[in-house]
Amino acid sequence: MAKRLRIALLSLILVLVALNAWFTQRDITGWEQPLRVAIYPIDADRSPVTAHYIAGLRAEAFQPIEEFFRREIGRYGRGPSRPVEITLAPPPVSAPPELPQERRVLQILLWSLRLRYWAWTTDAAPGPAPQIRLFVQYYDPARFPRLDHSVGLSKGALALIKAFATRTMDAQNNVIIAHELLHTLGASDKYDPRTNLPRYPDGYAEPEREPRYPQTRAEIMAGRTPLSPNRAETPPGLPSTVVGPATAREIGWLD
């Protein structure tokens, strides 16, 4: 009986979360008003380098993300002149729950619920309540030269993002942040998870280009610029990326 009650309670929670996500998604992808996005910096490795970086972090560091959305939504003739408004929130007091090592469906579901609850209990940014919360975990690149994947909850209005705590990586950090932000809006990845190469044609910024290679820009949800059928490189920043038609359709920029 106790097991049945636990299953019933979990099922009810999942239904309520799904309904809330559906209503949230409907509101945030209407693109009639600017989308309020809050970024919460997190000192993930407790190093002096990361602490110093976060202490000097300002909202202006994320202006390229606003400009990227302004430029790309304009290409599709949709939305307000400032589709995304980013604010920098105070660092959270507690650490977010980490992804489980074993990525089984039930474990991921439970982690998602814990992350949502943790985000709900975290203080909001100043001003109006944000519609989307991006929790950016910063690491000293000298200690962590490679980072695990970031996670944006599709239609979940929040993301857990890993980034480097150095000004020289701000431009590439913004590419990752914009990518995960688009995940929260319903955009899907457009690369092959086995090879990390962009999928043709949806993962190409210029699928009709002749000759096809090298491409000059990256589709933001593919994350890399194809240089040949078997080679791709990370874009240096958001000016070298675009929102392709498939992604635009997923987030409500195309019918």
C-alpha cells in the first residue's frame, strides 16, 4: 500500500509539473513582450580565481546574448525590439543538485524535480520575477580545463550551465548560455550525440551553400561550425551563430 501511495504521489507531482510547464511555455513563447531572464552566478569550485571573477561580474557581460536574440528574431520579422531582457541576480546561498552519474529515466526525473524545487526556493533577481532562470556554475579553467555538459530543461524555464571563470572565455560562455536558454524555450539539439557534429540540414547555418564546406557560421543549437563532413569547430562568439528555421519553428518564431 505504501509503495502504491508513493507512486500515486509521484505521478500527481509529475502531472502538476507538466501542466505548469505547458502554461509557462505558452506564456514565454508568445513573444509579445520582452522575456525576463535572470542569470545566477555560482562559485562551483570555491577557488579564489572563481570568487574574484564572480565579484567583478556585471550584467553588461551578457549584453551579447540580448543582441543575438534581437538580431535573430528580427530576421524572422517577429517579436518586440528587445525580445530578451537579462538581469544579473545575486549568487544563490546553496548549491543546486548535481546530475546523477547514472542517467536512468527515473533518476533524471527525480533530479529534475529536485532542481525545480531548489530553483523555486532560491531568491529571485531584483525587480519583476524572472520568467526564466539560468544558474551558471563557474569554474577556474586552470583547475577544470574541460567541463561536463550543461542542461537546459526543455519547456522547464530553467537551466544549469557550466562555464569558465575568465574574461577571455566570456564570448564562448555566452554561446553556451544562449544555447541552453533556447533549450528552455523548447529548442532541440541539432548535432549527432555520437560525434558532436552538426546534423545536416537543420544543424547547418547555410545548408544551401555551394560548396557546402566550409560553413562560415554555426547554427546555435548545433553548437559548432562545420568545416568538412568530419570536422567542425566551436564558434568564437554569438556573432558567428544563427537561429536556423527548424529552431525558429520550435520556439515560436515561425508557424
